[in-house]
Amino acid sequence: MKLQNKVVIITGGAGGIGAGMGRAMAKEGAIIVAVDVNPETGAKIAGELQQISPKSMFVQADLTDHANLKNIVEDVVTKYGHLDVLVNNAHASKQVPFFVTTPENLALSMDTGFYPTWYLMQAAIPHLKETKGNIINFASGAGIKGHKTQAAYAAAKEAIRGITRVVANEFGADGITANLISPIANSEGVQAWAKAQPEYYNNVLAGIPMGKFGDPEEDIGRVAVFLASEDSKYITGQTFMVDGGSIMLH
């Protein structure tokens, strides 16, 4: 198994891409700590993960409580003795046109996405130095391509890309890798979006050369396994477009 006994924190781990990554990594032997605000879905994913990886667990946390983020990491290290992988997946945002994007819209995106990524990395890096561990952050085509009505989300996601490259440069000599996944996946959120904005959804789907949205476990999760494993130990600071070819970087 590629991730035997590696301890992995995944924010937004109770559903969608987060749950898909948790399943994929647990099947490779990882111990998953799924961090999420929703206790019902958290308990459900914990039960599912424990069938695969018995030591896995759910931690309920509000990631906008930035002062508590260090405690999440420290509690995990106290319980398991080490931390191998940090996956910053959680992010909430409201989709509105640029000229009506408010400070509150920006705050929502930054407080749930950018700042948790920042503070959790600061808390985790001292422990990741000990394990020569991995950081997996999340980018988005909304930022890379500049999707309409996604200003707040795009701003936070591109800021996350920037700090990920800084961390890759600063801590590469310590054996830490820091990379990003930019996904398109058929998550619960995308399914709800398809019902709410079918025209926009169909336009996005039409722009995917492979003709489908990715599977959270089989497509996104397997890339996360790669980035958490020894197979990727000489790769850092990179953005992996796991989007069926919808954006081709050059």
C-alpha cells in the first residue's frame, strides 16, 4: 500500500471531493482525519472510513474560527504521534457578478478557504518536517481562467496558489512537498449547481474534452494518493489540472 499508516488531515472531508480523497487514501492504508463543520455527514464518513482504516476519525470544526486551527493539528499529532499529509480542501463562496461582490462575499471566501489553508500550513509544517510530509492544496479553474461571477472565489484560490509556491520554495530543503489540485468533479455541490444553473453547467461540461466530470474518488482521489506518496517526492510547487483537459496550462 502506498500510504500505509500515514496520518492525513483532510478539511472539508465529510463530503464531495474531500470524502472521495479520504476513501482513496484510506484504501492505500492511510489513517484519515476528516475535518468538517457538519456533524451528521462527518459521523457518516467516519463510519465508512473506519470500515477501511479503523483508526480514522472525524473532527467537527468551524474553519472560520482561525484561532482554533492550530489546535486541530496539535490534537492529531498528540493522538497519532505524527502527521504526514495536510490536505486543504474546504472552501465556501458565493457566486455573484464582479460589481456587486461585497466585502462580505470576499470575507466568506477568504475566511473558509485562504486563511484556513494559511494557518493550517503554519501549524502543520513543523510536524511535516519530521516526517518529510506533503501538503495538498486546492486551486480552481475559476481563478486560473477567470470565470465570470467568481471574483471572490478566484481571488482566494489564486492567493492559495501563490502561498503554496512560497511554501514549496521555503521548505523543499526540509523534504516537504507542496502541490495543488485544480479539479472538476461530480460532487454533491456540482450536482446541486447543475439543477440551479443548468445552462452554465452544460457550458462547462461542453468545454471538457473528456466529456464528463471527474469522480471524486477514482479521479481526484487517485491524484491525491500520488501526491501523498513516495512516487511524487521530487515534485513540488505544481498545479495539477485534474479536469478532463478543460484547461491546458502552458
